[in-house]
Amino acid sequence: MKIAILSRNTRLYSTQRLVEAARERGHVVRVLDPLRCYVRIAPGNMEIRYKGKALRDIDAVIPRIGTQSTFYGTAVLRQLEMMGVYTPNPSDAVLRARDKLRCLQILASHGLQMPVTVFGDNPDDTTDVLAMLGEPPHVIKLNEGSQGTGVVLAEKRSASQSVIEAFRGLYANFLVQEFIAEAKGSDLRCFVVGNKVVAAMQRDASPGEFRANLHRGGTAVKATLSPQEKRIAIKAAGALGLGIAGVDLLRSNRGPLLLEVNASPGLEGIEAASGLDVAGNIVKHLEQNAGR
């Protein structure tokens, strides 16, 4: 099988592990920088080229599209889909997950429990928007942030209003969520491949920090999930149309709460914490589904 990986950096751990796993199983694999791909769109003659040469006979593509290249990267992925190339994460599914607000709206419509979330655009409505949410602390998030960037904890209502005003001044899209204090700075990352959770880890925030992201100094250990947590993770990935997803959950007093879904989850932390071959599971999924 010929596999393409859309990634801007061949040296990234996740990209390297996918290449290794594919080659170990006898596949031909190539890493493509999506920003170096360019396309021809015409009825009955869709074409994609890379550094001057046509891309042909690709059986499957794994998108590893960063937030800075979402628009162009998903356009390239869409072109490959239209040329009949299989991908576990279609372009529309990546776009659903990348937009936090849209993602939460879809997941809520499927009955998945999550922290209460509000958003509003007009400054005149800020007081009532926060009243809909309830008492602080509040978590204020940029709509397209990643790895914990653009996430602020406001301890008081006045602080919430100040942060909201600052984000509005930057013309940024954001949402506001209730703070789940009993999670104590910990969350669960569930790695979904197909209709199965293949690995899970618990991430714990560093002292004085409320974000559990490993890029923010958090630590991770292997996690044992309950059947309910597994069901939520699988249902969330399926609701967005993702065959590969990192689903983040919080353990709360009212049960597991869905935090967000990542369409390009990193492999380094989850493989180190779980000791499992997550990259190999992804390649097996391609083998089982490409060509169907």
C-alpha cells in the first residue's frame, strides 16, 4: 500500500513514528508538506502535484495538519479525497474538530455531557452571557487555540469581563466555560482509532497551573478508563466523523465530561505514557479500510 502523510515537519515524533510503523509493515510511505502541494480543479480531471511532479496511485493519506495551515491543508486533503484516496480523517471532519465552538455544538446535539459553555459577540450582552454560565471561576478559550494556548482562568467575574474585553479588542473568536474544580488540573486523553480506544493517559497540570497539556509542563501516566469513558470517547469521534482522534475528558462530580476533540493528536506523550504502539494501530486501521 502507498501511504502519504500530510505533515509540515518530517522531524516531528508523530510523523517519524507513522513512517516507521508503515515501513515495518511493508508499506511505501511518503511525507508531503501540504503547503508544497498544488491542485488543478476541472470536471473529470482532478490533479494534485508536489514539487513539480504529479501525485498518483496513493492508497491512503494520514492528515497531520497544524492549526496554522488548516485552510490550505484541508483543501489539499479534500482534493485527495475527491481523487479516491482513503483517509481516516476527512477534510470536513478535521474542520469540525478544529472549530471548538462548532465541535461542541455538534457533540451537545448528540447528547454528550460537557462543561457548560457560552458565547456572545456584543459587549452589551457580556453581563447576561456570564449570568447564563453561572458564578466564576470561568475558563475563557480562543476558538482555534491548541496545546493550551489562548486559555485563561478567570477567578472573578470582573476578571472574566476584562479578559473578554481584551479578546474582543483583538477581534478574536472565543468561548467561555464553567471551571470543573474537582478535576484538580487533571484530564484524560483517550486515543481513538476506528471504533476503539487504543490507548489512554491521565495528564496532570504542573503546580500552580490549571492546564494539563504536556506542552505546558504537565505530566502523564497510563490511565484505565471506565466503560462509560470509552463509550463517550468513541461516540465523540464518530459524531465528528473522525477515524483517528484524541478525545479529552474530565472526571467530575456529575460523571465524565467531554472537554474537546483533537483531529491531529500527538503520539509522543500517549505512546510514552501507555507503552503501546499507537502508530501501529493507525497503520492497521488503514490496512483494514483503504480500498473499501
